Amino acid sequence: MNPNASRLRRGGLPFPLIQLREPSSQTDPLRAVRQIFPGSKRIRVRKLPGGLIQIVIGHPTSAVFRTKIRNLRLTPDEQYNPLSAITAIDNTGEVRAVMTHLGLAFPLTYIEELIVEPDKKLPHLPPTVQDTTVGASSERSTVRLDVDNTKQHWYDRAERARRARRHALALGNYLKAAELGDVRAMYTVAQYYDGLAPRSIRPDFPKALSWYKKVFRHWRDGFSANNIGCILRDQGNRRGAMRWFKQAIAAGAVDSNLDIAKMYIAKNDYVRARPYLQAANRKAAIADVRIQAARLLSSLPAGTQRRRGRVSKD
């Protein structure tokens, strides 16, 4: 903390000097927060009925939290995202009037929030909030939307389960995060269904394709496109595989040049294979891909250079 913190002022109120301590990693959340503020009589930490942990520093006025909001209409984004909802509450005329009366002002704040897209299947606030206090509205917004239903919550739980090698549990939690819109989780779910996870998870290639395509729509991700191409190739869908491998290359996955070249070589079409092998040999990010491309190039039959003129489409 800043040693001059007790003399800093914002909105006319002094902020006390606070000594902090790192909490134990093996404890419940409430006890951990209390360990951060050891032995300070100025700080009160308690758990609210909804499960939130409240930290009160000093003796701030409760007038703002007791302010009654008559009618607040929320946008769809504000209904599904807690920080957006709280910002809407802070910007009501009732709250602004109390803040002005008390000589207070909201500090300039940068907030980063993972936005949940509106979906009636997900927890959300009603479009209108009426006759409630600021404190109750803020608590309801955060408890209802942010405690157990955010994509980050489920993603973190999935990561812990994966590290513990509890892959069935991990997949279930990744799915919950993916369904809430977490693209990282979508990619991991696709990999599980693609058979790129431990044997405890049975491959499901239609599901893998579906999730890879969702990732590609969000990120234009070359690796997802390449994996789609590999699945389609293994299923015998040569035309579909070729299309996705080319999309992978366009999205930056230059190693897919080798996959296309191998498909042409399998059809003895060495003329078409050569430029893709050359590209893989020059540009591939993985050394093994460059080595394979170089070996295949050297083994191509003589006289397979591309000649000038039109070449029929695949």
C-alpha cells in the first residue's frame, strides 16, 4: 500500500492506511479474505445471505446503499452481465442525486468483463427493476449472474479437474463454459471429442466437428480448420477436407500445406502436390513438417513440375 494512503482523498473522504497479508491457500474464501486484513478494527468482513463476501473499510456512509430506485429499465446486456447491471444502477438519477448531495463522485474506473450474450436459457435479471434499494439491487445482480453461472467460473473448475486428471468432470465443466460462450472451452471440448484426450473420453467426431466450426466462426482459427480437415479426410470426404485445409492455410496454419500435398500424392497427382510441399518446406512452423515435406519433395517422380496452362478444378 502507498505509505501516504491515509492522506489521500477522493470525493472528500480519507482512505485509511491498510496493512495486507497473503492468505493461506488451504482455507475457505471467507477465512482467506479475513486473513488478508489481519487484526484491523477498521475492516469488517462478512458473508452476505446470497453468498457474496462484503468488505467494509472504515465507517462509510450507507446513504447510497439505502437509496431507493423507483424504476430502472435494463438493456439485454445489462440483464445478463453483473458489472453492466451495477453500472446501470450507479447511473440512475436517484443514485446521482445522493452522490451529489454527499459531495461524492465515482472515480474513473476501468472494468474488464467477459460479456455473456443474452440467452433465455441462462440466468438473467428482469428487464425492469422497481422499488428496491441500491444495496439490494447490486447484491441481487451479482449473486444471480456472477457467482456460479459465468463462463470463467466453469472454465476454472474444468481446468482444476483436468489437472487432477478427472477428465469426465473436466469435460462437463468445459461444456458449461462453452455453452456460455467461452471460445477456449469450445476448442478444448472439440479436442476431447476429437480423441485428443485420454481414453476415458470416447471420441464423438460429429460433436468435434460442430465445436471446431464454432471456434472457427469466432476466431477464424487455422488450427480448428485444420482439425476439421483431418476429420473429414479420415471419413473419406476428400472435397470437404480439401476446402477446410485451404481455409486453415488462409487463416495462418501453413502446416496444412503438407496435408493437402499428401492428399494429392495419394491420387498420384504429383504436379499439384509439388507447390504445397514447397510451401510446407519453406514456411511450416513445425520442424517435423518441414522435414517430411523435404523428403516427399525429393521422392517425387521426375518431370512433375507444373506446366503453364489451365489446370482443371479439384
